[in-house]
Amino acid sequence: MHTKQLDQYVGQEVTLKGWVANKRESKTVVFINLRDGHGMCQCILGIDDLGEESFNEAKSLGQESSLAITGTVVVDERQIGGYELHASKIQVYQNAKDYPISNKEHGIEFLIDNRHLWLRSRRQWAIMKVRNSIIYAIHNFFQSQDFVQMDAPIFTGNAAEGTTDLFETDYYGKPAYLTQSGQLYGEAMAMAMGKIYTFGPTFRAEKSKTRRHLSEFWMIEPEMAFCDIFENMDTIESFLRAVVQEVLERCPAELEILGRDISKLETIAKPFPRLSYDEAVEVLKGNKDVDGQNSLKTLEQDLLDVEARIAEVKTDIAEREAAIAAGGMKKGAINFNQNKIDSQKQDLKQLEEEQRNIPNWLKSARDFEYGSDFGGSDETVLTRLYDLPIMVYDWPHEIKAFYMKRNPEDPRFARGVDVLAPEGYGEIVGGGERETSEEWLVEKINEHKLPMDVFQWYLDLRRYGSVPHSGFGLGLERLVAWVCKLDHVRETIPFPRYYGRLKP
């Protein structure tokens, strides 16, 4: 029996087992918000119903104490989930004391240090539920499209995109690397099965602490035989649309907990804009408008709006703090205003960060040099002009991986595609059509100064039945961050690993 099943037992006696998320009490009643991993339920424990001994035990319970509560299910639309439990009996498993993560505000480093406990909070619970639904939807899509799930090795003797940013390890006396992509192996498997996808951990040794980077993350990498870049883009679009729509259907309560504006996700139903690299650069530098919006002018106006909002929030905080300090306010009003102040301070941090970032984004856009790859700032500037993911394709071949196919009509460009998520989130998918010419592949391997001998097996794929083929890689954590609208990918995975972070 769990909280998601309460609607089936209205008026009946049930037993819920879980943990004390929070508690308040009076002389004769204790109110416990019980979490059980499936959801939350307010439980009302009265002295007359429990008896004095059990009631005093309930009053003594600390946050995250574990217990079973037996009682009658009652409909109450005001409560979380729409039901509450009127208790008649409790069984305490452990009375926890001094739980370190209280309801007050904590710094991010403290919370990450206590990630093993932070996962229990309502917000983190909601993020993990959305992550789970995204994973479920990913498998649903590919299995329904007759893709075969297969597995690429984690230990590799070669690098998919070069030997930089790789974790090297000893493999029985020989150097080996933790995989940075299963894509090369995916190509081999696609030549056997037609359409495959891999879903596994990936490792990048980038010494970066940006909000988009993890050292260990999960990648979904489909590969398709007899598929060109445009068919690949069609698949990517259908895939992302199916996943997001399924999450919207399965996770309305979790997205509400996160305060997610789902209208920003519902636009996924519209066709994705597709821009060539050249077109994207023109938009980025403000030389081409999008639906009447100019990238540089939009940023300038955004900065003015942020500065006005900062002044407004600071005024509101000051007024509420002054009202509390003046005295004479009832306890309920004090708590309401203090919660509002705490919420406003969090908003203020984000606004002030945006105030610092926008001038940097403007400079990056104005100074962008044609032929360069897009950085995080450039992706942010571009995606603020769109309300759904955009696809940027046909990139200068020099900045793309060695295995990307050249555009046969203009070999200056590689047939790569990046999908950039809106609201400033940037790249969530990278992919493209793979080079089928052994000669061109050898040239690119030499150009990238990669060891030819370790790629002989990969070149065999071009020697024996080579066909047009394409694929892409989706970073799961980046998709979760966008769907949940999170500031940092460290909240998207149970135990994040990034530069400087190996514990807990």
C-alpha cells in the first residue's frame, strides 16, 4: 500500500509506511507529512485516537523518522494528493534526531556534500521521477520504432573524438580509456541490425565546472543504416517530441512541484526550425531577425528588464523585512512573509547572475568569428529567440569529428547537426551523417593525428558493405535539466561526478 493508491481506499483503513518529511503539532494533534517514495500524505494523529503513550511518541519524532501509520483515508482537496489519513495507530521503526538538512536555506556545496540525504527532499524527488519517466519514454520510442538496444564497451582502446578529455586507466598492463561515446561501436552494430541504440554511462575528463558539464553522464546513441542527415533530423525531431509529450502526460504533479511552466514544453508539438550553420551565425550576430526579433536588441532589452526586476524584488524584500521587524504580526503572517522573503532571495540570486551574464553573451555574439564552434554563450543567445528546439546543420568540417560526412555539394561543410534546447539551455543532441569513404576517413584520421592502427576495425565498416548511415547522441542529464528547468545538471543525476567532486 502506498500514497498513489489512496484514491482506491476512501473511507477504509490502510497502513502507510514512510518517513517524516515535516511535522507540526498542537496540544492534542500532531500533523505529519509522510513521504513514502511514491508521494506525500498528510496524516492527522490525535491524542484521543492514538492514546497518550503513542501520541507522545508521535510528538517526539524528528524529521526523517521512519514509521508505519494506520488510519482511515479521507478526501481533502486542500492536501497534497487530495487525501489525508486520520490515524488510529503508529509503529515507529526509528526516531531520527538532528537531521542535517532542515527546512532553512542551505548552500549548494553543503547540499551536494549531503547528496545521499538531499535526494529525499520533495524537489529532488520530483526531478528523479521526471528523469525516470524520460528514460522510460526513450525506451518506448525506440522499441516502438523497431530499434534494437545494444551495448557498447566502457573500456576502449581508442577515442571517438580524439584523446583529449579522456580518463586513462591501466587495462592489464596496457593503456585503456573510459568511453566518451559508444558511437563508433554503434555504427558496427547498425551494419548488423539495421537500427540500434545504446544507452549507457559516458565519461569526459574536462576540467570544467559550468552548469552544463558532468564528468560522468548517460548517453543515448542511436545509429541507423541507409539513413542520410535529413532522415536523421526527422528521427531526432520525432524522438524528442515523443519523449517530452510522454513526460507531460506522466508527470504533471512532479512538474508542478518544480514550478515548471509546461506551456514552454507543449510547444514541442510544432515543427522544429532548421538552420544551416551560415544562417545560425547570421542570427547570432544580429544580421538576421527571427519573427521580428533581433538577437542583440533582445538581449539589450532583457538586461533592462532584469535590472528593473532586481530593483522590484529588493524593494519587496526590504518592505517585508521591515514589517516583520516592526512587530505585532501574527505567527502565521510572519511565516508567510519569511517564506516569501526566502523565495525572493533565491529569485534575486538568479536575476543577479543573469545581470552579470547578459553583457558577456552580448560580447560573445558580437565578437563571434565565422568558422568557430558555438560556445555556451552563443547557444544561449540563439535559443532565447525560439520557443522550441532548433536544429543547426552543415557545420565547417574542421570543427566536427573526423567521422562526419562531407556535404557532397559543398565539401567545406560536414553533415553534422546539433539540436539546441530553448530558454537558453543549448545543445542537448549532437549527431550527423557518417562518412562512407575510406579514403576521406583516412585523411581525417591523419588530420586529427589519431593512431591509424586502432581504427582499422572501424575502417573495415567502409570496406565491407558500406552504406549511407547516420546517428546522434542525446545527453540524458541535459534533457532532464531542460525539461525540469534546472540551473545546473548536477541536480539531474542521483550522485553527480564533475571536476572536483567524487563524493558521496
